[in-house]
Amino acid sequence: MSNVLTSNIAIENVIQSKMRGRVSYQGFVSSQVAVNFSYSKQFNDPSGKGYQRPIDKKRCKDFANYLSQGEDALYTPILLNAAGQWEFHAYDNNRPNYGRLICKRKATLMDGQHRLAGIKEYIKETESTLNVPFLAFHYLDEDEEIKLFDVINTKAKGIGTSLSRYLNRDNDEISWIATNLILKPESPFFSKGTLIGKRTKEKNITLQNLYNIVKYLTKKSELDSLSKEKKLNLALFYFNLIKEIFPEEWDDYKLFKLTHITCLYGLAIAGNKIINDNYLVKSQQPDSAKIASILVNLKVIDWSSNGDLKYLKGLPGANMLASDILNCIKN
């Protein structure tokens, strides 16, 4: 794609600074300018110096939808390389780092192509204007540009799904339930769960795992329409009961499979049917005595790490275990 502009672009109220000895510019441009004052070097650029991936249309659409949330939709600056083609002019000699930036050619877009594509889609649909933040280096050579892109996309790590669930606990009821299953001292997961997704020998169950467990326990059933508080109490009741029936198996992760993720998923999937079949609609409570008598039948399952469950993996394994559990309680 060409880096030619049809005419120079003037950007006002720009701050000039230095980062590790390199001159950089920080400021805001209108969304109409933002979608036109840069270009992406695709990985298959004939120069051999391209590096950007093809645009993922879904990501762009998702970002456009995010922008529709209004003032809460904040986002980080796009990152550019002006390649020496932008000129800075201070307004005042007494403030040499504050002034006007003249863009003579398009800058290279190093980070933010999906944000810009989403912004383009958003302003097209809404006919509105946004202020888009940017950080531009005055000059990086092509190899420095590629190296920085690589660092941004390989060294920097995302926050992970568990921490994301935690951050959204006030806006998403399943995230709220899963968070409370870790934070409440009366929860069987209190000493086994980790909020940020980093597993240890003691805390092997992530917040994302518990999010899935709650979903499996309640989805596609009447339980799904209950309040988040009642869903939390159901999860506490069901898994505390399992812990009481199998205390040794629950506490020893190394010798037993009971608290391995596949088995917990299997227990949740089976629990969906067990609780639904024994739910007292009038009192909106599970029949605790009946469910306790049912779960005792699971003692016929060998929960040891070297037993029949040794090679059980993933969701297919969880579904298989759930089927075995339901067969056990029929007998």
C-alpha cells in the first residue's frame, strides 16, 4: 500500500518527547484522520520487510461493537513510525515540546490495525467522530520497526481469561458466582482456586475452570433462570456434599482424580441432571437428603490417579464420566 498523502495533514496540540533516545510524538487525531494517515506493511510485502497479519474481520466488528458502549469504551493509543516524514513545529520557544505536527507522508502502523479498522466501521455506521490517541516515533528503520512489532506481539502477555472473569465479576453473573466460589471460606474451592489463572500444587483450579463448572451445572435447565445468589448456593451445596462424601479424595490431588478439572467438569455435567431431577420447585431448594443418598453411590467409582480414570482428558472425557455417574445412580 502506498504511503502517499493527497495533501499534508496538520495535527495540533502534540507533545514531543524522547523514549530511549528516540524522538516520539503523542497526541490525538479525529477518527477521519486516523483511518487515513497510516498504512500497514503486510507480511507478504514485496519489499520483504512486511510483518502485519491479514485483518481479522470479526475482531474489527467486535471492536466496533465495543465502541458503541459510549464513554466507557476506552482504548490504548495506536503505535506508528513516521519514518522521518513528519515535522514538528513548537508553538512557543518557551515550550519547545508542545506544538504542531505536519504529516507529509503516511506513517507505518505498527500496532492497532484492528482498532483502526473497527473505528472505521464504527464511524461509517454511526456517522460520528472519535478522538483517537496515537504515539508515533519520528524515525525507526525497517528492522527496528519489525523488532518492536515482534516484541509487542510475542513478549507482552495478555491478562488471561481468569483475571478477565474476575475484572468483569460485577457485570457478568457467572463470573460473580465463580469468584465467590474461590473467595468464600465455606466454599470447597476456597483453598484450591486461583483468581489470576496461575496454577500451583495447592491451587490447581482456575477462575475460568470454575466459570465453566457453573455453566455446566446450570445451563439449558430451569436452574439457569435462578438468581446468581441461588446458583451460588446450589454450587456450594453440591460440591460441599461431594467433598463430605469423599474427604480424602477431595484433599489429595496427587493420589486421586476427583478434583482434576476433567472430573470436576464431569461432576458438574452430571450434577445438572441430578439437581434438576431432585429440585423442590415450591421451596426452590434442592432435595438435599435425596441428592446426598444418590451421590453416595459414586463410591463405586475408582477415583485414584492410577485407576480407570487415569487417561480421562478434556471435555470428551468429562462427558464420558458424567454418563458413567448417571449410570451409577440408576443402579
